[in-house]
Amino acid sequence: MARDSWPYFDPEYETLSIRINPPQVSVDNSSCKNCTLVKVDSMNKPGILLEVVQILSDLDLIITKAYISSDGGWFMDVFHVTDQHGHKISDRRTIDYIEKALGPKSYTSDMLKSLPGKRVGVNNIGDYTAIELIGRDRPGLLSEIFAVLSDLHINVVAAEVWTHNRRIACILYVNDDSTIHNMNDASRLSSLEEQLKNILCGCGDDETVAHTSFSVGSTHVDRRLHQLLFADRDYEGNCLETEPDYSPSFKPNITIDRCEEKRYLVVNVRSKDRPKLMFDIVCTLTDMQYVVFHATISSDGPYALQEYYIRRMDGCTVDVEGEREKAVKCLEAAIRRRVSEGLSLELCAKDRVGLLSDVTRVLRENGLSVMRAGITTVGDQAIHVFYVSDAAGNPVDMKNIEGLRQEIGHKMMLNVKKVPTNTKSLESSGWDKTSFFFGSLLEKFRS
């Protein structure tokens, strides 16, 4: 009897081209006076630009300029970067990480295991379960979500929350308070999922307005939040009407034109500069099935100017005007999802089950609505940041903040920061480009 035979596939073949032409990565601190140059030359492959920008963004590096070229089979990039304080990259560990993560002996998979807050996926975060939530935002919703978790004795180890255009997306890393391990009880998970879905649906009868899931793959957390909101079509509708009345000069200005000679679409973005702006744009273009062939990125004071030459992955350009309009809306939504104007509240306290439930309840009782949040634990310390507005999305009355201080100030360290919202305040303050930076706050709390 004839035996079935299968062609042999050498697993080493997949990386053959990389081994023949290994990536060349250099971190140059001598060519430029004010910044570090990160140069990457490698074989071109789908998604490589996003991978590079993601690694630099995860290190909280500020990209002040970039030159991208990947036409043909080769990928050549130069990034001008600084740390959050505008200084060159001098830390040897950071330089080694960049060279290893982007170089021929990439240790990206192993290194990211030490950064669990950067990825989503049960298989990649050890003793934590990742929960994804998407639904219609409303005042007090976050407080209700954390109250359910507290009642079920579920501890929130880390979380990221974004809101945009009356929608909310959350990724929560949780474990069982009694075992300090991930949750593997199917009936308990089912009960939790049902309760969270009921909260997200609120009073509505349409189950399509909410979604709850337990992650089983592995995706970068910021990219996953973009994907959740994009799939939820948060770019539809006039989101500008629901946001504060900012100066028109700081609203993203996005145009898409045709380059007939080279059959590219040319995307021009002029926006208020901020950390991770390039990542958000490249992430969205990638998820919309576009490939970036050339790009130029620069910062001019508080503004960012970014130009991308793109085609669809199938090699076509977008000829339908409606497709261009959709791309503009999606890019604008991607830029605005991470922007939070007004006040940020940084809190540091001893971690415990129910802490987030108590904090968000106090925020709600003081008339504050959470626009964006970053939840972190360092050892036994909880370090959280909340970007807040009033229930109508307007700037917060400082009387509410004083009431908040009186209620929780004796229990935890509270730091209130005002985020500049106009050109004058940005130019006078130099616009601090830090995102979530808690080192000094944690030191104060421990002293």
C-alpha cells in the first residue's frame, strides 16, 4: 500500500533572506547635536515600518524627524529621536535594546515578555487574563465596570482605556485575587462576561453596541485599541461636535492627493505634535491595508508635519472619492483617540482589590468623566493616570478637584496637571511631551 508523502519544508527557509541580508542597525549620537539618529537598513517586508516605530514608541522616545524609503526590496529609515526630556539617548541598556530588537539577532519576542502592559494575549502575559471591552460610552461606565470586578474579587493589574466619539475601548489585565493567577474557571469567566456585557449595553436593547472578549492571540495593546475602535466605526459621525472648542489651528489637517507619475497616494498630515503620533498614523494606515513606500516626518514647534506616499497592499491606488474621505476620517480618528485635553490626575497608592472601583466612584460623584486612563502596578504600588472632563465633556471646574482632594488626598498621593489646549500656552510652557511618567510621584509616595 502506498504511503502518503508530503513535501519537506525546511523551517530555516523562512528566515533565509534575512540571514543572507541581515538588517543593519546603528544608533548614532555623534552626527547630530540635539538628537540621536537611529538608522535601519534591511530587507523589506509587510509591516516592517510599523514594527520599527512601535519599538521606538514603546521606549517612550520622541520622534522629531524621520525619513522613510522602502520602494523595491529594501527598507531604509532614519529616525531622529530624543528621550521625553528632549535629550539624546545615552542609556546603554536602551541603545542595546534598540540594536537587538531591530537587528539581525532580534530578541523582540523575549524582551516583550518583560513588558506585559505592551501586549494583549493570554498566552503572552503569564498569570494574567486579558479582557477586551468595546461599547457606548456614558458617565460612570468605568466605575460600574471596576465595581463588577471588585465584587467578583478580581484584581486589575494593568489597563488602558480610550474614549472617542461617544465610544469606549478597554483592555484590562486581571487575575484572581485569591490565587494571584490567571482566571481559568470557565463558568466564572462566562458569568463575568455576561455581567460586563450587561453594563456595556446599559439601557439599550441592541446587543451590537457592546462587545466583551477574552484575548487568546497576541497583539500590541495600543494597536489593539485602534483596531477595536476602527472595527466599531468610531470614525463615523461628526465627532468634532462632541469635543471641546479647541483652536482651529490644532485640529488635524489631513489631505490625500494623487501622484500620477509614480501612482502613489500622497497623505499630508498637519497636527499638534505629541508622543506616539507617528505610531498612531502608521498603525491606522497598516490596518486599512495601505503600504507606506516613502515618508517624511518633521516637527515645527508645537506642530507636526507628516507626509506619506502610499498604495494599497494589492498595489492599487484609491480612485473612489468616498474611499479617500473614509481614509481622512480614519486618520483623524486615530490622531484624536489618544489626545486628552484639560486635566490629568495622577494617583499613587498601595494596591488592593477594589481600589479602582473606589477611585472611579469618587470621580463620578464629583462630576468627573474619564476620557482616557492608564492603569499600572509596580510591586505593591498602584500608579494610575486619569484624563478627565466634566460629564458634558467640558473643562473641569477646579472646585470639583478640591472636593476630590479632600475626599481621597489623605489616602493616596494625588498630582493634578493641566494639559495645554491652545497655542499660547503650548509655546509659553514648551509643551511637555511626556505621556505617563510616574517616577517622581512614586518616589514621593514612598518617602
